[in-house]
Amino acid sequence: MIKEIITILNENGLHALPASRFVKLAEKFSSKVELVKDGVRVNGKSIMGILTLACEKGAKVTLICNGKDEKETFAALRQILEGQD
Amino acid sequence: MPKEKILHGIPASKGIAYGKAFIYEIKKTEIFQTPILSVYLKEEVARFERAIEKTKEELKKIKEQINREIGEDFGQFLDAQIMMLGDESIVETVKQRIFDEKKNVEYIYNEVTGEYAKKLGESKNAYFKERVVDIYDVGERVLKNLLEISQTSVLEAPSGSIVVARDIPPSEATLINPKNVIGIAMELGGRTSHTAITARALEIPAILGIGELMGKVQNGDDVIVDGERGIVIIHPSAGRVTYYETQQKKTQQLEKALLPVCELSPETRDGKHIDISANIEFFAEAGHAIKYGAIGIGLFRTEFLYLARHGSPSEEEQFKVYNALAKKMKPHAVIIRTYDLGGDKIFFDYHEANPFLGWRAIRVCLKEKEFFKTQIRAILRASVNKNIKIMFPMIATYEEIKRVRLIFNEVKQELKSKKIDFDEEIQLGIMMETPSAALMAPFLAQEVDFFSIGSNDLTQYTLAVDRGNEKISQLFDHYHPAVLKLIKEIASAGHGANIWVGLCGELAGDPLAIPLLIGLGIDELSMSPSSIPKAKLVLRTLIISQCQEIAQEALNFRTALEVKKFLNRMVRKRFPGIEEVMK
């Protein structure tokens, strides 16, 4: 399992576009993906879950990947969370 | 024979249409709760899966349509909706609960999505709060498919339809096919609503904001939409029909006659070239601009990008539209105006008492620097096409243009350091639409490459008249000597500093105003595409020195009426050919 706190850098936060990109990418991996913010834990392959976290710019979220390809999953998803678009 | 009814509304898109009513109604879904026998639970889940599949197909179709008609990748925001639809958590929870609670899928699905909507709705951030709209949008579609409620779509409107609706949501408005839909009448909406923008882009006459309408029309009723006078006529009398048919014929003949004019070069009788360009707000309108013979786009309004979707568009989305437009208009120029709306359009929880004097346009941009820089970056990146100019609206003070330039240069530096190409010689201009800018024009001219006079706002701010207010709209008059004096100040200041001066706004396309504006020294006129042929004809009858004399004298009158009387008389006397065009 890989677990790390990541700060959202996107100007508009983790809004619908990056969130959908995140889910699309997460679905390509077999690992279980979860996001935690302020004690709320959601399925990282669920756009609704991610949106309900309402991550604004500067928010700190914990990304948790668990599974056979967890390393690749984590690296790929981290880029989206830290991305600017 | 039913009695003729005349309804008044806001003329949101010009033209006249006579056709049959096509009622577009958003059908409500009613959720009921019923127990399901254990043996049928599997079928209940299967029904759910089918509804999801069907809805997914619908959304994909809409997305393709938007991409095709508005611009590539513009339907991207629907991706989020498609994902919400197939969302793992929702789908799994619904299935599980069907088995656990042994209740019908409509009830369960509505409960589950409702819980998510509630969570999102509690968010303090306006953006996330707004996403509730998406959940309801998707949810409604699924429920309709479950309940087998066939929602009519404007896609189904037969040839010769006048679409009659209470409201048309943005996703639906983009599906309007101008081959079949010839007019629009709507209870809600105004000039800046999505439907209005779409109607103008497609050149479909439209009357919005009518108030009570739906109860008065039925499918197939005869309807006339008069976009010139802002009226909708239901069950028109035979006499009325004849009148409008004649009008329509006249307009068509005129258009036909004007077609060869589109090709003519825009110059005065004594050979001075005046750029005649087009004001557009929609990529699809670029085609009209070219058809009517525009020398480029004098004003590309970017507000649509912000209004058409929830929240502000990304740099990439904007870049795609600007880039496509620049490519389409080559070798002619495209002037892109930055964000020109009130702050309430992007910050949904923001309200103010006096929006026209409030936090709007450049004032929003200078405060929300990153928001501003995103748009500038997108415009700069598209400027590699070498035909883009950038224009900033509502400049009222010298400090503002100084600050704009600072930010503009900052973005340029950032692009350079990232080795991203852009046009280093891109021209930077400002809209001249406040009296203070006009009076300070000699100083402002030192800081920019061009001025473009926004005659509508300049008139509004000079005469202190809100033209949208019926009680005082008669006080709004472009020909008021106070407005003309400011235009003269701006033109002189511009030429004194060796920069060009254009005018975009209704005045630019007004045949009576053209000789006056040319006489005041305006170098470029930008107008709605359909006004261009007439403007060219007017221009080609003019002689510069005489326009100057007329303009000089026009400034000596006391009232707008005196100016107009004088112009009507003088223009006809000096330029005999103009009589034919003015008719």
C-alpha cells in the first residue's frame, strides 16, 4: 500500500475536469484507489465521491493506492492531483 | 378560426419567421415507491443497467453535436456527466440497495443520487455547490429512461418549426438545427441568455422573456415571430400573414441583391480604405462574417465561453476556440476581447446593487489575477497564427491600463521561459467606452496599439441611461452631441499618437452614422455580419473631405434630434447615391 499527503495546486481546485481525468486514469489500473480529506474517505474510481470532497486549491488530500500495480497507479494519479489544468 | 393573439417580448435575434409551433416542454418525472418481489429483483437491476446504457448513448450524442457545432472539444464538460452516470459508487450502491430493500429502482436511484447532491450542496465552495445541477441533469435523464417518459427534443422539430418553450436548457439549445427550426419564442430568457446567443449565431429570429406563453399555443398552431419589433403573433389573421409574407419577400430580395456587394472592397468613392469587420460571439458565426465580406473580426466576444458552461473554461478549452477562429479568418485579423461580464457570472455567490457601475469586466480581471492570466495565456498561445490582436474592455483610468500591461508582460515572460511560442508583435488595444477614458485618451493612447470605441456602453455611461429600462430607454441616443464629441476626442487622440481607431457597436452598422464616423476619423467599423453589405454600399458613395465637413458641423447642435435631422438632409444632398441604399 502507498499512502501520501498531496496538496492540490490547480487554480480551480479538483474540479469536474481533472476529477474525471483522475477517475478515467484510475480505472485503467487494478489497484484499489482511495482519497481521504478531513477524515472523509472516498472511492478514487468514483467521480461523485471525489467531487463531494470539494478540494479547493491548497487542500491537502491523502492518496491511497493498494494492489499489484500500486506503484504505477500512484505515480500516474499524483500527477493529476498536482497538475495545473 | 381562433382569434389572433399578439404577445410582446425581448427581441433577442433579428428577422421574421412564419411557421408552425413546435412545443418543447421539459417533462417532470414523478417518483413512486413500490415493493418488488424477490424473483423480480434481478430484472429490476437489469432495467437499471439498460437505463444507464441508454442515457450514456444520449449524452454521447449530445457531446458529439456540441463538439461539431460549437467547437472541437467544447462538449468536454459532458464527460463529467457521463462519468457521474457510470459512477462505481452510485451504481453499486443502487444495485445493493435494490436487493437489500426490495424496492423499485426509480425510488432507490433517486434516493442515492439525492444523498450525493445533498453532500455537494453543503460545500462552501461555489463551484462544487454548482455541480448539484449536473447530478440532477443526469439523474433526470436516467429516471426518464426508467419511466419510459419520452422527452421531446428540439432535434425532432419538423421543417418550418417555431420552437415554443418555457425555457430551453443550454445542452438542448445546442441541438437546434437551423434547417428545421426557423424561429424561437420563449417565456424566460433575455438578450444574453444561451438561447439568444445560439439563435443569433444560427440567424434564427427569436423573442424571449415573453412571460405567459405556453398556455396560449398548441403544437401545429400558426405562429409569426417578428424579431424586429419583438412580437409573437399566434393564429395570425390572413391580412397579417400577407403583410409578413411581403416583408419577408422584400428582405430576401434585398439580401439577394446585396450578395454581390459582399465581394466589393470597402472604400470611399475617393479611394480611402476603411476596414469593415464583424462583431461575433460564437465560432460558428465566423462563417457568416466571411460570407458577408468582413475584413476580419473586429470584436470576438468571449463571454459565451463563460456562460455556456458551468464555471470558467480552462486555458486549453479557450485556446482551441481562439486558435480555430484565427485559422479560419486568416489572413484577416481577429480582435479578441477579454472577459466582459459582471463578477456574478463566475463567482456565483456574488451579488451587487449596481452592476453597471460595479465589479465587472477588467475590474474582475485585475482582482482575480490568475483567472485573467489564464485567458491571456490562451490568447497569446493562439497568436502564433500572427493575426490575433487582444483588446481589454471597460478601461476607465490610466492606472488600469498600466496594470493590464504589467500582467500582460508577465504572462509573455512566463511563456518565453517555458519556450512556448506566441506573436511577439501582437497588438494590444482597449475598448473606449467610459467618458473618463475618452477624456484621458491622449494619455491612454501612449500605452496601446489601438482604440476601439464601444458606442453602446459609451452612450450609456455618457448619458447615464440604462437602455434596458423601458421608462427611460428613449433617452438613450447614440447621436447625442455629447457622445459624438467624445468620439471625436478619442479619434483625435488616437491619431495624435499614431494609432488606429475603430468603432464596434450598433452605430458602426447604421447607414446614417457611417458618413459621420468616417468624417470624425474612424479607421475601422466593426458590426454584426449581416450589416456589412449595406455598410459597404454606403461607404462607396462617400467622399472623405465632405464627410469631414458634415462631421464638423454635426458637433454644433444641441440635441440628438437636431443632429439626426441635419444628417438626414446633408447626407442625401452631398452623396446622391446614398438615397438608394438608405431605403
